[in-house]
Amino acid sequence: MTRRVKGFRLLVPIIVTTLLGSSCVAATDGGTAGVPLLGTWEYTGTQLSPELRLQGTLVVSHQSGSRFDGSADVVEQSVGGMSRRLIGVLGGRTLDSVTVDFDMVIDAATRRHFGTVRGDSIVGSWVEGLGEGASGSFRAKLVDQ
């Protein structure tokens, strides 16, 4: 029994090092840009439960290959009319010529977005955290390049 635990303990650092090493390579590898995203996007989103509406602006200020990043400035409004402004950052990548995958970090929460580009718009869904938090849909329209 002790022998197996020691062997497992030796494997864990090797596995972690391998995973971290491969993720570092992927994070710095920009690849080929699948979709040009630079510019200002008008963002509208809905949250399913509790029901909320989000509206504001995403600015993609940097794109290198398939990777992009920028800022988010949205207002979250509840059904009862309560609203609050949320400012944060975004970063992600294009997966192919029509698909984007990005995180928007606002109010200490990460909302992962998956969308499809259709002309000057992106339509898709988002989920907070690891899928255990809030979720909803979004639309973004390019308003300035």
C-alpha cells in the first residue's frame, strides 16, 4: 500500500509540469487569425436565473493571430429595475473562421463566452465559473473598427 502511494506522489509533479508546460506554449502561440475582431462591439446579454439583462461595450484592443484581448464595460439590470455598472477585461481566441471562445472577467467572476460570427455580429452563449454558476446568451455587434 505504501509503495503505491509513493509512486503516485512521484507521478503528480510530472503530470502537473507536463500540463503547465503545454498550456504555456498554447497561451503564447497566437496561430492564425480566424476572425478579425479588433474594434468596439455593442454587447447585449441575458442571464437565465436570476433573470438579468446586460448591456454595454466590449473593446477588442489587441489581436495577435488567433488570440485577442480588451476591456468590457457593461450595465447589469435586474427585472425589478436595479442596475449596476461592471467594468472588466476580456481575452480569448478564435477557433476557426467563424467561432470565438473568450472569457469576460467582471465583478470578480469569469464568464466564458462561445460564439459564432455572422457578418458584423457575434451570437452565442456564456457560462459563469465551471458551469455551476449563472448562464445565458449574448449578442455583440461591431460598431467601430
